[in-house]
Amino acid sequence: MLAFFRSNKFLSLASNGSSAVLGLVRFGLTARLLEPTEFGVWAFFLMFYSLFDMLRTGLLSNVVVKKWSETDSLDQQKNIMGATWQLAG
């Protein structure tokens, strides 16, 4: 049982779970502390930010996986990764 708690699978699960719980707590505190109009503006901003972040991440990751798998040259792989970092930034 102790080996399970030290495994990478458990650490990944614990990391994702704690991140989700802390995000929920932060969202709840924000909803509790802000006025309703301020919270509405915050939720609207958060919705658009999340949408564009998902689009950016999804488009970049699909292109990187496709292009990376098609190339055999180390120089081309470095160029792909450099372009990905520039676009992600």
C-alpha cells in the first residue's frame, strides 16, 4: 500500500485533485467576497479567457503532435518546438 502512495500515478492524481479542490475553493471565495455585479463581470471575463485558452492550447497541441510525428530531422523538430513556444507565449 505504501508503494502506491509513492507511485507517480498517485502523485499525479493527488496533484490534479488538489488543484481542482483549490480552484473550487478560490471560485467560492471570489463569489462570496465580490458584489453580484463585480462577480458577473469576473465570471464573464473568466468564461472568455477559458474559451480562448482552450482554443489556443488545443490548436497548438494538435499541430505540434502532427508536425512532430511527420519529421525525422532533429533541426526540424527544434524549429517546431521553437515556433510552438513563440506562439504559446
